[in-house]
Amino acid sequence: MDKFLVDRIHMTVENYILAKEELRNDGDVINHFASLVFSHYEKQIPVKRVKEIRRNIKSATKIVSPFRGDTLNILSLLIATVDRDSQQELIEEIYEVMDILEEQGFKSGSYLALTAFTISKYCKYKDKKEIIKKIKELYIILKEKYTNITNDDDYL
């Protein structure tokens, strides 16, 4: 078997074992997600950093927030993939994008928090309001054309 593939498989297994031990309260599916994400980046899961990100988000958000629960676990893992130097900037940008999305009439929820992350991370130097406007337009078109397959939070 190709060495690259074997190394990636071993890293995925090691990351899963680490996640299962250190992030056991996340649940099996999120532990698999964590192992796959960090193996993709060829890194070991930075458990302390992930937990620190979770503490920071918990302290900055309300108890009933789309940034809590499984979404918090997923977001903290995704945020931990960026450089530590840009981590806080990304988190602040996620909050700002979330506010813009809600202002545009999107329904607040866990999918919206993940949408805010995606826009913040991958649309760094673009006009976020314009991107959100296009997302809204696309969502409306899809909802009109496919009423039986779209829900209020299918914009992700």
C-alpha cells in the first residue's frame, strides 16, 4: 500500500484514540470527525488548545446559544486548525458574520453558526455582506424551485 496512505491511516487511528480518551464527552461521531480533520492537516489533535477555545467561546456567549453543544465541539476543532495567531481574530469574525446573517433574516441556529465559520474562514478578503446576499438569493431560488427539500436552515 502507498506509504502516504498508510501514514494517513495510522495518524487517523492515533487521533481517534486521542479524541476518544481526551474528548470523550464529545461523542463518537465528533471524535471520528476530529480524527479525520486533523489527519487531513497531518497534525495531532491539540487537545489543550481545543479545550481552551471551548472555554473562551462559552465565556463569550449566552447559555442558550447556537455556539453551544455539538456545534461548540465542532467549531472548536475547526478553529484549532488555524494558526494560533489568527485564532482570536477568526472567532471574533465568526460572531460578526453571525450577526450579519441574522440581520439578513437567516434563522439563528447551529447550522448558521457553522455557516458563519465557513464564511469567516474562506472568504477572508471578500465583502462578506455581498457573499451573504448571494447566499440568501441562492437559498430563495432553491426554496422556490424545490419546496419539498428545503428547510429554514438549508443555507449551509
